[in-house]
Amino acid sequence: MKTVVVVPTYNERDNIEQLVAEVFRQGPDIRLLIVDDNSPDGTGEFVERLAADNPRLKVLHRAGKLGLGSAYREGFKVALAMGAECIIEMDADFSHDPAMLPKFIAMMDTHDLVIGSRYLNGISVVNWPLRRLMLSYFASIYTRFITGLRISDCTSGFKCFRREALESIDLETIKSDGYSFQIEMNYRCMEKGFRIGEIPIIFIDRHAGTSKMSRKIVREAVLMVWKLKIGSIYRGLLGTKR
């Protein structure tokens, strides 16, 4: 399957060259799309130079930090236009292991969405403080309870979509960001009856002791699950699915 890996970046100049090499090492049919939010450290420009000598590499330049959700939405659209059959999202900082990519792709023979789970076989997270780990873990329990998602890790950002799954979702209606974006995309796939599976991963946080999580991100995720559930009930009454 032709695969495009979508990676948002902001100030990842120090490790992006290694990431590009590791991703391409996983298979000749893998393409890499970097979505750079005008990194002050020149990440986007550096990738542009790499792409000049590598047709498998493409960079999408954005005006600034516009949010993770919007980066993936724009990246997904470009990946679909590139003819991707599988679209993988992953982080740029090696918290997601590129060596897992072939395993995601292999599972697409029988699934439409495959999620890299930190909680499928116990807890597989390195370098997170206990408070953040508990918040993430119980967020998945809360999300499953409200939405009915049968996923052990509802907020994972390491996942693979089959083309048909993304094409069925009106990406312009996905306005959430951060953890909420991950939850909403999972829910839309479940709502449309797509086959969802999980694969165990080990998540290693490069930024030990720090967190990108804000109260706004947490609040958005808490409210999002109710918005999804109520919206689903409403559309069910109308006999429609978005």
C-alpha cells in the first residue's frame, strides 16, 4: 500500500534529518509529509533542502502555530491528494518509534483505523510524571464510558487511517485540537462503522518533566466527548451521519 506519514513540526531541526532517514528505512512505498508551522529554528527550510534530493519527501509550510488539529487536517488533505492508501500520523520527536510503521501498515489488511496504544498491555509510557500519566489513562476511561469507544487509548497520536476512512469524514467539520482531535477522529470512524484495531506501542516522552497539556486542552477534551455523544444521538434521530 502507498503510505504517507504526516508529521507536524515546530522547532524540530535537531532531529528531523534522523527522523526522515528512519521513516524511509521502513519501506520503499512510504512517503513522508512534514507539516511545518514556520519553525523559528528553520526546520521547514531544512526539510525543503532535503526534499530537493528526495521525491519521497514533501513539506507543507504554514504561516505559524495554528494548532495540531489543523496541521493534521491540512496534512491529511495533501496526503490524499498524493494518492495515499494509508495515512499515518505521528510525532516528530521520536516519542513514536518509526520502526512500528510496518506493523501499522500490515494491520491495514483487516482494519480501517489502527491506533498505537500506550495502554493495551498494561501501561507503556516512559518519562511521564505520575499526575500526567493518570490524567491520560483516566481520560481514556472517561471517554470510553461516555462515547462507547472500545479503545484502550483514546487520545493516542500515533495511528494509521485507511484512505476510505478519511475520505468519509468531512475534515472541515473537525474543529477540535490536541487530545480532542484524536478523540473526535476515532469517534467519527466508529460512528461510520469502520473497523478499528489497536497495536501496543511504547511511548517515550523526550521532554521529561514538561507537558504541553494546558487547562484549555483538558477542558476541550472533557466537553468534546459530550458534544460527540449528543451530536450522535441528534443525527440518529434525524437518520443521518456526518
